Amino acid sequence: MIPILSFSEFIELILKVLIFPGLAFPLLFAMIVIWFERKFLARIMLRIGPLHVGPLNRTGLFQPIADFLKLIQKEIIVPDNAYKFLYNIAPIMASIVASMSVAFIPYAPKPDGGYWMIYYTPLSLLVILAIFTARPFIMVGAGWASNSKYCTIGALRAALQLLAYEVPITLSLASIVIMSGTFDLAKIVETQSSIWFIILQPIGFIVILIAMMAELSRRPFDIPLAEQEVVFGWPTEYTGTQFALVMVSEYFDLCAVTSLITVLFLGGWSGPVIPLLNDISPILSGVFWFFLKMAILTVIIIMGRGIYPRLRIDQLLDTGWTLLIPLAIIQIIITLLTAQWWLPLVRGA
Amino acid sequence: MSVMKLSMGPQHPITGHFRFILDVDGDLVLKLEPDIGYTHRGIEKLAEKRTYLQNLPVIERVNSYCDSAGTMLGYLEAIEELMGLEVPERAKYLRVIAAELNRIASHLYAACLFSVATGLETMLMWPINDRELVLDLLEKLTGQRITYTYQTIGGVRFDMPEGFKEEALKRLDYLEKRTEDYYKMLLWNHTFHMRTKKVGILKPSDAIKLGVVGPNLRASGVKVDVRKDEPYEVYDKFDFSIPTGKNGDSYDRLEVRFKEVEQSINILRQALKDIPKGPIKKWAPPIVPKGEAYTRVEAARGEFGYYIVADGTMKPYRLKMSPPSFRNLIALPHLCKNVPLGDIPVIYISLDLIPMDVDR
Amino acid sequence: MVVDIIRPFFLGFYHAFKRTFTVKHPFVRLKPTDRYRGRVVLNIDRCISCRSCVNVCPNKALEMVKFEKKLIPQYDAGRCCLCNLCVEICPAIALSMSYEVEFSEYTRKGLIHTPDRFSQPPKPIAEKTVTVKILDKKRGVAHK
């Protein structure tokens, strides 16, 4: 039997799905981050960056919107030899899959119990992990379906890259689960109320940050997209709206990944209560801290593009297998050995 | 997976106006075949139809966006040798100043292309910004930014403007300090080491056998520099050293260029200090006497040879150029055997080839 | 090794707060130096119709045409390589180089400057011009 929602519950659901963790939030995040990335990298390079479009004088704030509007006017070109169904569906799949994981992340506690998230499940960490594994296969599918040489090489590189980062991510999540004793992201945040996991597990944090940068194909690890080598990798053949979807899906992914790391290591919404925001709504204070932590992580991930050259695919695999996996295992061992010290801190007396 | 033929360029983010035909097996390149000729302009033939003076703006366009002042010197040397013309001392110094400033600009450009090939775009912008200082100096001296037509038969066309010396010394000091940041950002960057060290190793014996010239040869450890071996203009009056590399890999080829910038700054300081007073140009007749001459100069990319056959008219009978990029191109197929696809841009850019130099 | 990995991070962050090098081009323009060689400008009154500029031009950018009962050179901006040879050879000092460099036209024909247009003085540059300068060591190079 379908449960009947009360009016306030219905409004809350609409708010969640359409505005805050749902539809508008990843889009807004993508827009701000694309603008910030272009402007910030430009400043590192001593350039100005986007300049003309937007409300504030010469900041180029609306440049991503202008780019998007330009892209949706373009013709969609499908290569003759492409496997058309997979080729057309891959960008849509990529953006849907990338934004799906946001639904399972708790952004703030509600004053009447429960959490501000779209769908609560006690196994949310597992669900997000499952969603993350889907993305490389969309890349491989799209690259193969394009039936172009550069796309094929890019897709193969994406598949190889999967081998490098998937295992370290899973292993460092394992030490988190050992410590908190649950797969529930909301519970994981609550166990960090006294001390954040970044302090208890610094090695795990570094491992997951590097592995997630590989997962996101950010600069030192953007091997499937390496423009100097394979033009643009697997999405080379995409044009117009499909290209826009592919690009936006990367930033949806960035949103999901920064949210996840914030929840796992940086204590989620925990932080001192801000009275001004708390007066408006008790959720806002938590959300503010969450956003601040997300922003710091985003800056760190974006900085990679301005300061590091790209690695080669064999060097990434080498780093993943000989550095990240041993480090993640060491972190698990340390976690197990030091259980008597962290247990009272985390689980509470 | 079977071997795949991959056509890289001429529309590709890194190859410029080259086309490489690659045999790719998965991510491994078995063989590279360069396909040149996309920027062929027939400059050698054009030169036969123009007088010696009219050839000046044509010939500097062989290597226009990087090293036109250094390239031109060889042509002028050849003509002056045929005429038996003695160029005034001050003109020789000014020629060297223009050529060395241009060498700095060229090497900075090479550095920024190199960092793009490895995927670091920040170091594209920093050297380009500082190259602007050098180009601005050249604009003050010659009136143009990349194609100067500054040196002419029998001297140079303009004297040093007022306040040039002080400004130049100030900017050279800045460039020397600024190189520190390049080292921190690029050359000492661990990720950059991973990408460039032990990549594209050119052994000294192979380099000599293939006829590689310029900084690429010196990076392999062979101490050859026309400026020292066969001094032209006034290079014998300066005190400078020839930097050489140890391993001959891509990293060394970039490091040698950075060290050469330091040596160029060194030469420029001496030249600006010692420059004598006097005329800057000697009148030269438009007709070159019958004869043949071969000269070689050290352009930024390496040894640039000119062979001129004059038949006693105002136009050359034949002008043959052997540009450095063409001679370095032969090393590329040699180096790109059984390397990962990701190393192709690094090796290609480390040789510092430019297509228009190759094609003429 | 760890230092080499972390150092660029701080260096990059430090540069993000430096003064930008590029200028906002259409609003601000680079000031050409005194010797800058742009479009050739003809002084019709001084021209003695000697053809020496036409003869010396490497690219055949100049061509003699009839203008007010006099043979006057006509200038093709699309062919000119700004080499200054014609200015140097002119016996009557009728030719000079100006700072104007923006030649773009919609048609190929529009690039041809008839004697009338050839003798026009150059257009003024934008109100705000800058030159490249070394500020102190901390702030680096900038246009000012």
C-alpha cells in the first residue's frame, strides 16, 4: 500500500528533489565550479579568464550559462559508423548516473530527527559505491560506440584507469566502515561528532583523495581525456548538447565525490552552530559547514590542473598498485591495531 | 589487439602542421612516420626571383615566429663573404644582441610548448609572459616583434635607442631571477620528472650518426656549438660556456635550453657593456660577385647552413638552406620506436621542431 | 620527493593572487614603441613618382596608378610585410611607417589602399594604452 504523505512532507519532498540535494543543486554547483575553475586557473596562469558575460562588472559570472546556451544550439552529429543507440544514450546515462549518488548523501540533520536527504537507506555507502562503478562502463561504451580511433584508445585508457583507482577506494572505505561499524552515511557522520576521521585516518584520506581524482579524471590523472595524446579521449566525437551533457556530468560527479569525502572524513555537517543561520532554519547551519568543506576539497582537486603535468597510464597503474593499495592496507592494519584508543572516541562510552 | 594505423595531425592539439602516421598496438606505438610538407612555401625558389636585398624579409620567414634574427645572420655572412665586405664593429655587436635576445625568446617558447606537451598549462603562460619582456625589447630595438628585417647587408638598419641598455640590463636581471620559479614549478616537479626522465634517450653516438644539431645534440653530451667552434660576428670576444646534458633524454633537452638562456643573458651583458661607438652600416653594392659560399650559424634550434651560388647579378642563382629542424626531424622516427602513445608528444616537443622550418 | 610534489601547490596558490599579466584588450591597448612599424603612410605632396619604392618592394605590395595627373603608388595592405625597405629607399622622404596595425577588411579589395586612402594619417589608438613593465620582484611583470 502506498503511504499517503502529509502536505508538509510533500512540500519537503518537492524541495529535496527539485532544489537542494536534487536537481538544482548539482546544476548550480556545476555552474559555479566551472566558472571558478576557469577564473582560478586563469589567475594562477596570470591571465584574466572569463570577462564579459554576467551581472557583476567584468567577472564573466554567467560564462558557463552562455557556453551551455551556445552548445544546445549546435547540430548533433552522429558518426556514420557509430552504434547509434549506445552513442546517443551514453551522455544521458553519464549525467543521470553522476547526479544519482547525490540522493543518498545526508546533508544536514533535521531538528525532529531524520536527515535532509532524498532517500534514506542504512546501506547508503554501498549504494554510492555501486553507482560509482557504473561510470567507467559508460565511458567505455561511449568510446566503443563512437567507432573512432581516438575514442577507442580513450575508452581503453578509461578501462585501464578503473583498475588503478577502484581497489584503493574500496579499501580505504573499508577502514572507515571498520571504525564506524556501519554502512549508513548519516551514522558515519554522527560517529565523527567528537573527532573527525581525517585526524584518525590521515593515510586513508590521502589515498581516497588521490583515487577519487583519478575517478574524476582530473588533471594529473586525466589520461582518458588527454588532449595532447588522444585529442579528447572517449567523448571526442560528441557535439552540441551531448557534449554539454558529458561535460556537466563530470561536474555532477565532482559534486558527488566532494560530498562523499566530506561525509566520510571531514565530519559532514558538524561544526559550531551559527546563530544567524540557525534562526532562519536549523538545517542551514549544518549545510553551511558542509558547503565550506566541499569548497575546500573542490579547490584542492581543481588546483591539480594548474600545477601538475599529466601522468602516463602505466605510471598511474604503478602508483595505484604499488603505492595506494599498500597504503590503504596499512591504514586498515593501523585501524585494527589501535582499536582500543579510538573506540571510546568514536563509538562513545 | 591488432595493429592500428593512426593518423596524428595535421589537425591535432600538439603536432602543429605535421602529420605522423603511427602504428599503434593498444597504447604502444610501434613505428612513427613523419609526413611533412603542409607548410611548404618554396622559399628557396622564391629567393632566386628576388634581389639580395629583397630576400631579407623572405628568408627570415623560414623560422619566423621564433628565431628570425639568428637565422638571418648566416645569409648575411654568406653574402658578405662573397663581397669581401667588412662590417663595422658596432653593427656586429648589434647583430649579436638581436640574435641572442631572439634565442632567449625562442627557448622560452620551447619551454612553454614542452609543458603543454606534458599537460601543464600554467607553464605555458609564465614563460610566454616573460617572453613578452624580450619581445618588447626587440620592438624597441628593431621596430617589430617577430620578423625584424633588422640586420641588412653591410650592417644593421637602426642604432640602439636611448635608454635601451639600462632597460635591457634590468630585464635580464629579472629574467634570471624568474628562472627560479620555472625550476620550482616545472623542472623540479616530481610529476614532470616521471614524464620526461628516461623518455626518448638519444645516445651520443646515435646523435652524431643521425646528424642531430643544436641543443638536442648538446643534451646528448656532445660539446658542439658553432659560436665556439667557428666564431662568426664577434662571438670570439665573449666569455661563455656550452651547457651539455648527461643522459640525452627529454628532460636534459629542456634543461640544456634553460641553461642556454642563462648563457645568452651572460653574453648579452658583456655585449651591452663592451659595445663600441661608430657607424652601424657600410654601403654595399647591389651586385654580388660571381662565386659560391657556404656559411653556418648557431640559430636557436641548432646549426643553420646557407649555400649561395652567385652568378654576378643582383639575384642569387641558387640558395640552399639546411635548417636545424629538418636535421633534427630525422631523430624522431628513431626515438619513437616501441614507446607508449603518451610519450609521443613529449619526445616530439622535446626536439623543438617547427614545421615551417622543416618545409621551408 | 614529497617536497617536490607539494612545492608547486603553494607556488601556484601564491601566483593566483598576483597581478594578472594580460590586459582587457578592447578597453586597454598596448602602446607601440617609437620605432614601431605599422602601415605605410604616403605624403602625396612630396612624392616625385620615381618608382623606386615599387621596385624595391619584395612582395609587390606597391603599384603605380594615375592620381590627379600624377603617377602615385597604391598600397596593398594584404601583401605588405612591413619590412620598411620602401621607406628606407625613398629619395624624397615621402613614405613613413605609422603605428597602425589593424588592417582587417571584409573583402580582399578593401585591403587595397588607393593613393587617397594611402595618404590618410593613421587612426588614433584607444584612449587607454599600457606598456609592459617590471614592477618589484614580488609582483613580477605587468602591463601598466
